[in-house]
Amino acid sequence: MKLDNHPTQAPLYGLVLAGGQSSRMGQDKSSLQYFGKTQRQHLVDLLAPFCKEVWVSARAEQAQLWNDGLPYLIDDADWSDRLKGPILGIYSAMLRFPEAAWLVVACDLPFVDDRALGDLCAARDASQLATAYQSPEEGLPEPLIAIWEPAARVFIDQVIANGLRCPRKILMQAQAKLVVPYDALVISNINYAAEYEAVKNKLKPS
């Protein structure tokens, strides 16, 4: 898919991915607290300086349960039988605000900080479908801390029509700029209760 080599940058919106089932953790990962507040609130606050608007991606029943005043963007019901997991949240955001680029961060990435977000925004290339961090070990794109440009929606339309649903595999096929993080921990996700306890103690606010 050929893009304009000198496109006007679309406005950048933030999206906190909080709609997962958290089955391995045994409790809702976006409600965990590493910094004295829920992880979804922490990431909303972290994204705010970089984005025109920030939304929390969630299922409808989650937003009703939490009822914490955060701005929720609910998974699009028309696509929920065809898409599952993070790609449904990302795609729903693209449908809701098609003019926006999305700085996406998953709620299970507790080591994300303002430097990591600032580096990614500084590296943003709007002529690509996405700008994403790259795993230093595997060389693979990390789609859940990435900037997805508006044009990525057309590409996603094409690949999901062919049965592709995995965000990482989508970025592997897309025209994307990959950036090595200043610290590999930035893209480390936490999925289990024992990991959470260890990381919580390490990140405990002073």
C-alpha cells in the first residue's frame, strides 16, 4: 500500500487497551495498581500530554462496572463477532474517529513511561501505516505500544478479510517504522499474579 511521502500528520489520540479478559492474571489487569491508582487511570494521565484526546478501550460491561469517570470507547458491537482482543479495540477506535492517528498502549505494560512515549512520538513517521517499538531480542514489532495512522484502517480491512486477526502479524505485513526502545523493559507485559506482586514492589511510589 503506497502512502504519500510527505503527508500532513493526523491529530494524535491516545488509546488505553483495557478490554481483555485477564484470564491468566485472575483479576482485571487494568484495575491493578502499580503507582497508587488503577493502571488505566495511570496510562490516561501518562498519555494526556502527548495526545489531543485520550480514551480507554473496553467492553460495555467493563465500563459499566468500573464507572470511574474515565472516557470509554466501547468495542464496536457490529464487529465483535468477527474480531476479538486488542485488534477489536484498535479497529473500533479507528471507526469512531477515522481522522485520528492512535497512540495505543496496553494496560499490562507497567514499565511504559513518559520517555518511552516521547521517543515514540518523536520517531513517528506519518508516511508509514504505523510507528511501533521493536523487540530488541526477537526483532518483531510490538503493536500494543505503537502509533497507528488513519490509513492503517484500510490495510486492516484488507487483511482481516483474509482471516488475519493478530495485531503483531498485521504490523509484520504492514508498512511500519520500527523503533528500538531505550530499555527493553518498556515493552515487557505482566500477565501473572506473581509477576504483578514482584513488579508492584519494584515500582511502588515513594
